[in-house]
Amino acid sequence: MLRSSFRLAILTAVLSALGGCGMVVMDPSGDIARRQADLIVISTLLMLIIIVPVIALTVFFAWRYRDQNISAEYEPDWDHSTRLELLIWGAPLLIIIVLGLITWISTHTLEPTRPLDRLEAGSPVPEGVEPLEIRVVALDWKWLFIYPEQNVATINQLVIPVDVPVRFDITASTVMNSFYIPALAGQIYAMPGMENSLNAVLNEPGTFEGFSANYSGAGFSDMRFRMEGVTDAGFQAWVRDMQNDPDTLDSAAYLILEQPSVRHEVERFGRVEQGLYDAIVKRCIGEHAVCNSNLMGMH
């Protein structure tokens, strides 16, 4: 009884975890993440073409050639069948070819730095529409979002308009992290002294969770933020409200934010010091700091 209850508890926990994960990953609200989910489904179905028959045949052979079945044909000298060899090797080879083709196409189509060519299926990006730029900095253990065109910034709060292309420029302050919003797009690494880009679009309004998918120390498990998808009018209203905030994100404020903290509350900045993000990428914030580009020039 105890053993059965223990197994049932483990099975329930696994199914619950998989169910919670699949709710967002397999039913996202962004076009890029939705196409990635379709790729997972297609790949799984292709692999099941081999897995299901193998499992069925294993059961069939075990039943067919069981010790009690004296009517089964006994062929001790059998060693080859051309048709069976073609089936055993041909089917997996064809699936590998199809998977390779799909993966090659998807790798180029969904490449994170590639500008979007559509908002969703059947809806191309309107001509002349430029993506909203958001600069992301992974701190210990919180997320900084800088909106360069709007000249505002937030800690642990991301607001984007629905059906508008967004380009994230991503870096980190100290250690490598992974920027991941399951409802929006796949994860991409944030590394100090380097910059990655991610293009994505959100197709449904709502509140979604983002987090770090790469272990980065004691506060990693609480390194989460809230992403809000709003209408374009709602985004413009949010920006105007943000710009009325009296706080300024300058070098001094950034050095304070850079200090490790866990479960950091949402912070808002109505102004951002010009060139701050570039200085973060080049790691030259502080009175005596030397930019990486200058160090390379000295060597």
C-alpha cells in the first residue's frame, strides 16, 4: 500500500508539473513561441511514427512467441529479410531527413536576431512599421528594462503593446543569465560585456511571467518579472504616466541597483541617463572604470 501510494504521488506530481509547463509553452500568446510550439508537435509526431510501432511490435512479439504458443513458426536458420531491412532502416532514415529539413528551415526562420516578417499567420508586418526597442539588463537578481525611445526604465516590470514588433537588446551585469518569457518566444542568453538580440511579437493582451532560465546564484529562483500586454493606446498612456515619475536612472542609481538583491520590488524611472546602456555593455560605469573597447585598444 505504501509503495503504491508513493508511486501514485510521484506520477501525480510529474503530470501536474508537465501540465503546468505545457499550458504556456504549448499554448503561447506570441507568434514566435506559437511557431516553436508547432515545431515541437511536428517533431514529436514524426518520432512517434517509429516509437509507436516499435512498442506495439515488442508487445506483439512477446505475445506471439511466448513459451506456451506452440503454433508459432520456428525458424532457427532464418537470418535475413530484404523487406524487413528496408523497413527497419528506410523509415528512420526518411524521418531523419524530414526532421533535418524542418529544423534547418525553422532555425533560419525563427533565428532570434532576424527581424519579423509577420505579426501572426496571414498578417504580415505593415510596411514602414519599426519595432519597439527595449534594452534588457540581467542584474543580481532582478531585471532592468530600458525603453530608449520613450526614455523610461523599470525594474521587474515589462509592458509591451499587442501586435507590435518588439526587439530586445539583452546583456548582463555580472554573470550569465537567460532571458525567457514562455508566452512570447524562446529563451536567449544574457552575458556581461556582450549583447544578444531577440525579435518577437505578442498577439494577445494579458499578464505573463518572465524569468531567468539559467542558474546564477542564491537569488536565481526569485529572478522573475511580470510582462503586461496592452493595447497601443494603453501603452502610450503607460509611457506618459512613466514620464511623470520623478526618479532618474543615472550611473549612480545603476550602481546601487547592481548590488545583489532578492525579490526586488518593481521600480520606475521617468528619465534615463543618455549612453547608460552602452556603458553597461562596455562595463565602464563608475568613476575609475575603463571601457572594454578601450582596454582592447590599449592591448
